[in-house]
Amino acid sequence: MLQSCVNVKLNMVPSNLTKLVITQCNLQTLEGIQLMNLKYLDLSLNLITNVKCLGYILSLNELSLQANCISDISPLSTLTNLQSLSLLGNKVTNIQPLSFLINLERLNLSRNEVEDLSPLRSLVSLIDVNLSFNKIWNIDPLLKLNVQKLVLSNNKIVDINSLSENLREVYLRSNQIVHVKPLASMTQIQYLDIAVNPIVDDQSLDGHQYRRNFYVDYIFTPSTKQVFVSNCMQQIHAKQRQLMNIRNLHRKIHEKRKNFHLNEQVLKAIKIHTQFHLQVVKCTSQLTNDAMQ
């Protein structure tokens, strides 16, 4: 196994290797790679643009190409034995070649430029999918899949009616979701993050058995009297004050900076019953948390 090397010459790597890691090497080309027995290959954090040579390594089960400069993934369509693929942090727009990877279980396409998820319809083996930080607005192709963990944070999603009932973990932070009623019937969900969305109908989540693990964000109006926030879903009582945007208040807030935003109006009193028991907060200027995830 080679790791963090410089000026790697792939044609000098032993041909009987089953696992190879070459990360942070400024590697630009895969020319000379002839490792037909490889099961695991990690080429993260390089300068790779062309993955044509990888299409011949049919034995691959796990492939990581994180943080490269890849836009064309066509050669990967032949890797039908792949079970895990990470293309995080590249320049991928067209994921059609992935439609042939019928054994794929884990897929990470975070931080690319993907819009169309149609090629994923045929990937019935998928259980863990990360599609965060893309340009996705339509999630219909995911409806009939058996995915258990789905990360769709930081996209352009409005409608979540197509979410599968098999989901156990769902991350929908920073989208454009207004209505969360479809989540009410998804009894398998154990963890949900829908913070930083303009949600208006949280009542549909009342009584969900795992609600204590739900992270929610709300845009308050002058009529707002109480709301549930964070994984403990504690009540916030706000009387006669307009609160514009209180964000995801974590139960471990005493270990971190306060994770909420207030507008310039004076917030006289927020009563929050949590383990750290914050009783009164007074402010006259905007509080921000630049480390908000």
C-alpha cells in the first residue's frame, strides 16, 4: 500500500495488490495502472481528471476519488462489482454511468454539480447515499429504493413526498422545504435533520416515536407562541416578540457556542427547559454562529 507519496509511478506497483491508497500526491494521471486484482482503491486528494484506466479494474469493490478534478465518470460504468463509491468534491454533472453499478450500496456524490437523479432509479442495492451540496430539486427517482441513510442537505428541494418509507436517517438541512407532513407516516425514521428550512407545519410530526432525535428550524412570525427545536424538541415560549430566525438549538449547547440567530429587535425572554437551563437571554444586536453546520 502506498500513501501520501510524491511522483508515484503506477507501473512500478506490484500487480498482485488488493488494496492501494495513494492520497495527497498531486497525482494527475493514472497511466500505467495495471492492477487487475485490486479490491480497494483510494485516490483521494489528487489532481486526477481522467479515470479511463480505472474502467479495466473490474475486481474493484471500493473506490474513493474524493477531492479531484473529475467531470466525466463514463469509464466507471464497467465497474459492476463496486459496492462503495465516493466522488465527493469533484465536478460531476452527469451521473448516467452509475446506472450500471447494480451492486452499489454506498454512494457519496456530495459537493458536485448534480441535478438529475434519474440514473439512480435502478440501483436497488443502495443503502447509504450522500447527495449534499448539489443542485437537486427533484427526488422522485429515489422513491422506490431501499436507502436507509439519505443526505440531501444544501440543495434546492421543495417537495419531499417522494421520500422512501424505508429511510432511517434523513438529512434535509438548508433546502426550501415548507411542508413536512410526508414525514409523519415514515415510522422508520430515527434521525431527522430539517433545520434551516422555511417550515410552517411542524404539527404533523407530533407524536412521532423518534421525534426527540429530530433537528428542526423555524421562521417565526409575530403569532408564534411556542415551537419545538433541536433533538430534545424543547418548548420555547416567546410572548409579544417577533423572532425572525432561531436555528437548531442543540442539547449540548453548553459545550459549544449558542447555535441560534436573532434579529436586531430586543429579545426579552426565552425560556428553554434543557439540561443547561437557560432562563433569560437579552440582546440588542444580531447573534450569529459562523460554525453552524
